[in-house]
Amino acid sequence: MISKQRTAGPEAAGKRRPLRVLVVEDSPPDAILLARALERGGFSPSCERVDTREAMEAALQRQAWDLVLADHAMPNFDALEALAAVKRRGLEIPFIIVSGQIEEQTAVAAMNCGAHDYVMKDRLARLVPAVERELREAEVRRARQQYEDELRSAREELEVRVERRTADLEAANLKLQSVIEERKRLENELLEIAENERRRIGFDLHDDLGQKLTGVSLMVKGLQQRLIAEKHPCAVEAGKIQALTEEVTKHMHNLAHQISSLDVQGDNLPGLVQALAENVKRMFDIPCLVNLKGAAPELPAHTATQLYKIAQEAVSNAIKHGKARHLSIGLTRNLETLSLSIKNDGLPFSLPAGAKNRMGLRIMNYRANTVGATLEIVAQGQSGTLGTCTLPIKVAGARGRGDGPEKLAHSRARAA
């Protein structure tokens, strides 16, 4: 059975607070008393009375309610069943039990089940304060729920944005890695091109120019002997030309041998350095000392070869450009690094304005970059230059062919 009761006329409703009340009560007079108590408390209640489970479910389905007032015990329905119906729908409606007789333990049990308060029918003066309090708390709960919903929505939106940003960063990182790999590939190609060009020049010097210079030397030697036999005054000049030709031929052979030594490979860096020092002594008649400190770590062949070629380039620059007369090569093992140093007593190193166009220096930097090492070249006062190539040992041991990470590939050269 469903009955509706609307109290308070239009004038009163304009001054009073509207309140939609679902009254679970089997006594119509008691329902009227509850409505009047709310009116006296300053409300304009719009009440609907129900006394069965079906009527309760229909009322909850039909519209939203601001308050539920429920009698504790009725013939076919009770407050706990009404409370369960409200909870099943997940409604946050103030639920107050109004009963003529209820034990305190029963009231406490109902409160534990979700009822917000209970009021005795013979003490309806407590009804309005209880309703006002529960309405305020319901408003607070709604505000909190709205805040939590907004916070959850903001968190979900933030997570979506973070995922998108992460995806963008991953894509950018993949692109950067691709660029880095392409750069390393080009650097390796550049080194290979330089090696092939030097190798070709060495072959041309030895097989072509060398043979022609040897032929010229023999022809001049024959001319000199003929002039001597004829007692020609130009015989002396011919002898000088023949001696100069032999000197040029010898220098050419040494240069070709030096270039061909670029093909030296292996993973025994101390042995490669020692061989380099011996070649310097033999080819240029310049003393070159080797100083080894600490046991050199096991290096990939590619890494050892690149360090050797850096040392070879530094030695060549010291002799050709620095006019050095003494050289020393050092190989020092520390806890975390391996340092290769080349020191000479020639002209001090200075970085010219067009340093970027110096192919030898660029190739040394590229070589250091490919193995994850750092390169530094500094002047030693007024005379001499020190070049140092430092390799992190962990990189050397962990990378397959010495290809260290890009972040460790930092090459620099500076003047004193």
C-alpha cells in the first residue's frame, strides 16, 4: 500500500527548506505526526508513506529522496529490511529509525548496519536536530564523494597523459638510438675509408712510385759513371742527384712500410705498443720508451686495435708536425680505467682555428668514440705535447667489440 502526503502550502514552501521524505510506517497518523514535526522544524516536507518491501522498492526506483524515516517493527516489514533496500542501491540517504519501542541493543545493531540515528516516537523533539545533523553530514559525504570522483578522474587522466608522454619519449628514444647507431655506422665507415685510402697510398708508393724512383736512381747512377769516365765536370752534380734520389727512395720505402703497419691487429695491447716503439726507432732513428704500469686487462681485438692506431697517429703527428726527437708511450691500469699516453718533446700542441678540418685529429676522436674512450691532447709548457686516451675498463670488458655507449663517447682536445 502506497500513500502520498504533501504538507505545507506554496507560501510556506517558499520560506521553508524543501525536503523529500520517504516514510516507512504502517500507521498513517504516525506519518502525519512526523511530517508536522518536520514542519515545525522549518522544513517543507514532501512525504510518501510505504509499509511493504514492494512499495519501498518502487518508491526508491521512482525518484530520489533526501531522507528516510523508518518505523522499527511493522507486521510485514521492518527498518532493517528497509535499510537493506537502500544499501542495495548504493544510496547515501540519511536513514533514521523512528520507533515507539526499541531496545538499545537493537538500536545499536541497526546503527552498525548503516542506520544513522534513532528517535523514539515519544521524543519527537529530537527528530529535527537529528535530521539537520544527518543532512549536513550527507552533504559532506556527497562533497567528499564528488571530490574523490574528481580526484580519481584527474588521476586517470594523468595516468593516460603519462602513458602517452611515456610512449612519446620511448618513440623519441628509439629515434635517438637509431640516429646514434647511424652516426656510429658512418664513423666506422669513415674509419674504414681512411684505412683503405692509406692502404691504397701505401701500395702506390711501394709498387708504383718506388719502382720508378729505383729506376731513376739506376739511370742517374749510370749517367754518373759515364760522366766520370768522360771526366765531365757535371759528374759531381750527378753524384749528388743520385744520392738524393736514393735518400728519397729510402724515405718512400719507410713511409710505405709505416702505412702498411696500420694493418696490425690483435688483442695484446702492450705487445702492439712495444712493436710501435720498435718501428719508430727503426724507421725514424728516434728513441721511443715504453712504460707499462699494472697488468693490462683483456681487451676485444677491435678495442686494442683502435687504441694502437690512436697511439700510432699521435706518434706520427709528433714526428711530422711536432718535430719531436724523443717519444714515450705509457700504458697505465687503474681500478676503473686504462690510460694510454703518448708524450713527446717537440713543438707544443695548439688547437688551430680550423681544427675541425684536421682529418688526423678527427679520426683519433672517432676511434676513441667507437670504443667509449675519452681523448685529451694538451701542451706541456713551452716544449712538448701529451696525448691521453682513457678507457673505462668496465666498458672494455662488457662491450662485444668495444662499442661503448654514446654517453661515454666524449672526445676533446684543448690547448694549454
